[in-house]
Amino acid sequence: MQLIPNIIFSTILLISIGFFVRNLKRLRRNINLGRGQTEPINNKPQRWRNMIRIALGQSKMVRRPIAGVLHIVVYLGFIIINIELIEIIIDGVFGTHRIFSSMGVFYGFLIGSFEIFAVLVLISVLIFWFRRNLIRLKRFYELKMIGWPKLDADLILYFEIVLMSLFLLMNATDVGFQNMNNGNVISGMIYPYFTEFSIESLHVFERTFWWLHIIGILIFLNYLYYSKHLHIILAFPNTFYGSIENKGKLNNMNSVTNEVNIMLGKSNESEISEDVNFGASDVKDLSWLQLLNAYSCTECGRCTNSCPANITGKKLSPRKIMMDIRDRIEEVGKIIDLNGSFVDDNKKLIGDYISEEELWACTSCNACVEECPISINPLSVIMDMRRYLIMENSSAPGELNNMMSNIENNGAPWPYNQQDRLNWNE
């Protein structure tokens, strides 16, 4: 009978890890549906520095000090507190209780630090909830953020409030831990509210809070795949593989380069694939890095908030672009899950998810790229879809068609004959 709790715990743990691994495999498959990366993965020391500085160090978050500092508190607190998972898992599997308590003063220092961080996380999360739901910051209430995205953001906040509270209550009702008087810097203040209960009742409370805490963490772990908070994991590879080229540099299309090389006699026509596409109309035309970008999106809205097109009332929202890509790749992934391979559903990213009006509103100023706290590049996606519209569909705004015709005929964007070059100065 004494082994039953350990067996139950081990079973729940294995099922949770198995479900998490399954979702990671699905995520990897979906990202790999994209084409190869156009920029070579070189200069790895610089990439490691970017990852440490941006993803781990949160350097771009603190550009907005209030949100940045609060986010760092929540990020560090949640990571540091979950170090205690090592002890909880060992206790749950082997039936021990606070197995590391023999570490003495160091153990007290660790638990004390965890409790302080738990309170700081609670305060920060409550401020985040207040900003979202009472102050109602404008960037959290774009049309795309209505419904599930808003609920998802709130659910994460509720998760964190519950998990931090359970951690403190678990410590406060642990009579043995309180009698140690070692590390109970916060829970020791809560313990007096439970002194009227018997030792047996406190033990039931402590076990209940313990089980709810660990099960809540495992639920949270598996909820990540369905949430914008997948960036907790993906921010690291996203910043590592992100472009280290000058942000103003646009990549050349390999398909166009190959066509030019054929014209110049530098390549053999037989080397060119017949199913070559120019630009991107759907998610499978995008690169795996662009799909990783979409899955990494935090939905913070900083990109949209800094976008001059959006600020002046245009339909474009870089955040919506990335969310649409993620929605579409998830839809494609479900079709693959159902059929074993992709079956055409007569949908495309352009038209069904993203309108041409949104794409042509972009000024290509790179503000969204510069502002993103984890190096997402919405501009690269917009440019690839524009290329598709022009080179595959011959679809572009009239002003742009006029400009390109002028360049072709006159060697300049203006409608003047080359013999009248001086008129361009007037």
C-alpha cells in the first residue's frame, strides 16, 4: 500500500513526459515542412552571444523598462523555483520527503530564495493581469487578439498565480519543514493561519498542495505546445538561428539567381527543377526558420505597436502575420496527422489568411524586426509573399506596376524618356 502513491506519481510523470515528447516531435515535423534556410549557419560564436544576450539575458525586453523588469522577474522566478522539481520528482518516485533537507543551511538558502521569488512572481503576474484586463493596453486588443489569444494570455497568468500559491501553501503546511526553521522566510508567515488544525489535517493539506503543485506543473508543461508561451522553449533556437546579416539587407532568391545564371551560360538548364516557385504563397514555401519564427511569437504586439503602417491606420499588423502563419501550419499539420501526408485543402496563406492589402501596406522599414524581443523577422515573410504576387501572379498595385514599367523602358522610376533626363530634377 505504501508504494501506491509512488506508482501513481511515476505513471503520471511518464505519461506527461511522453505527451510532451510527442508534441515536440509534431512541432519539429511542422517546422521542417519549410524549405531550407537561405542564410548559411555560420559565425556560431556570434550566434551563441545573441542567444545568451537576447533569449537568456532579455536584453531587448528592457527597452520598455516596466514590462521588461516584470518579465525578467517572472522568467527568473519561474525557472529558479522549478529547480525544486528535482527534489519533488525524487520524493515522488522513491517515497522520500524533502530528500535534500540534509544539506542544512544551503538548503534553507535555496528554499528561502524560492519563496521570495514566488512572492515576486505573484506580484509581477498580478500587475500583468491588471495591465491586460483593467488598464487594457491598446496593443493587447487588436482584432486578432480577441477570443483564444486573449484567453490564452490570461490562462497563463492564472496558471502562474495558482502554481506559486500552491508552492507557498505546500511549504506553510509542512510541519516538519516549519519546525526546521530553515528557509521558511515567507511560508513561516503563513503557517500561523494553520496552527488551529491538527497535525493529521496539516499533513493532508500539505499532501494535497504537493500533488496539485506537481500535477499543475506537468499540465503547464504540456499546455505550452498549444500556447503562445511556447516561446519559453523556442526563444533560444530562434535567437541562435536568427539572421546576423545587416537588417537592411534583403536576400536574393536562389530560383531567380539560377535563372539568371542560365541566361548568362553559367548553369545548365537541366539543373533547374521544373516545380520551382518564386516567392511564397503558403507555409510550405517559407523557410523552416520563418516557421520557427511563427511558433516562437510571443504575441506581445511590440512589432505592431512600432509599425508605421499600422500606426497610420493601415491594415498591416506584423503580429497578425506571424500568428496567421502559425495557424496555417497547425492546420496543415492536422491534415497530415489525419491523412498521413498533406492533402490539398484548396487554401493558401495568401488570400485565406493574409490579404494583399496587408502585404502592400508594409514600408519595409524593419521596425518590427528591430523591436521584436526574440529576433523574429516578419519582414522576410512579407517580402517573400510580395515576390510571389509579382512573379507568379503578376499582381501588384498600379503605382508599382507603373514604376517597374518606367524602369524597364526609361531606366528610372519616373515617366521621362532617357533623352529628357534633366526633367527628373524638376
